[in-house]
Amino acid sequence: ADTAKLGLDKIGVEVNPKNKRIPGKYEQTTCTNVYAVGDVLDDTPELTPVAIQAGVLLAGRLFGNEKEAMDYRNVCTTVFTPIEYSCVGYSEDEAISKFGESAIEVYHREFLPLEWSLSLSRGHSFAFTKVITDKTPQQNVLGMHYVGPNAGEVMQGYGVSMRQGLTFKGLTDTVGIHPTSAEELVTISVTKSSGEAADAGGC
């Protein structure tokens, strides 16, 4: 977002000098009666649905006596490349940076989606999933990642679960729909730290 010509300095709105975006907890800028949502806000996902939701929640707090704030962490996003990628929550690097490498567990799985197994043109391509948890007794899920077909459709429901406090047991206790790619996330069991092969066996 280009904020350079808005004259924000004249009204006391500070911007991040590195990217010219506006820092603001709960969308409030350093000028008490000026708020920012969307791509101008620093350290938030640059996604249209995020801006819409943040704006709706902000309006509710300003004019409707609501208290709910935007959860920028558990936002699903998808990259619609030929092999799609979708995620929600922390990346592995972000989780390590925030909690420490010794405090997280990373589960991963490589698998062949059914629709790819029927296509000779794909050769030996595989899809991939990753689930990042903390190492508390309940193993809270910190992030979920998926590379494969229909990534956005696969991840959307998991985004709901993440917002409700998904645990690894809650994830793996869920019965998967077979044969789907989404079930690979509820049957994931191999940890990266184990050194075991991440490829899925069976049908």
C-alpha cells in the first residue's frame, strides 16, 4: 500500500519507515481518532477478506459496543499456482522464532493424491502436508500447511478448527473421508525429528 502521499505525518500518524505501512494494535494508529485497515496496516496479511473482516469488526467496536478484535494469526491463505499451496497459522520458521525449536513438534507427510495417480502426465509428483504443534501436554496446533490439489478447499475447514483451539489429538481423532487429500492431515503421524520417511503408505 502506498501511504507516502497521504500526509499522515501532518496529523501525527506514524508509519514504519521500512515499508511505509501503519503500525496499529486493534487497527488504531498513533492518532487516536484515525484507524487503519487493509493493506496499509503493518504486519497483517494483505488479503481482501482480511480487510473486510477487520473493517466489520472495527465498525462494531466503534459504533456497536462490540469487543471482538481481528485474529490476524489464524487466517487461511492459498497460492493458486498449478500445484496449490495453502496454510493457516504459524510457519515452521515463525514457530521456532516465537517458541523455540525445542518447544515445537513438526509432523509431515508426502502422499500421492488420487486424481494425480490417474494422470500419466504428472509422472511421480507428490503432495505434501505439515502440522506444527507445541509440546505442551495438549499439543496445541500452531500451524497447518498443504501443497497439492484443491488446497483452498482443503484448508478452509481447518481454519475454523484452528480458531476454536485445535489440538493434535482433536485433529487425529477425527475420522477422515476416504479417499480424499484432506484426510492426510487427520492421519498424519510421522515427526520430522524422528528421521523416519514422510511418505504415506497404503491405499
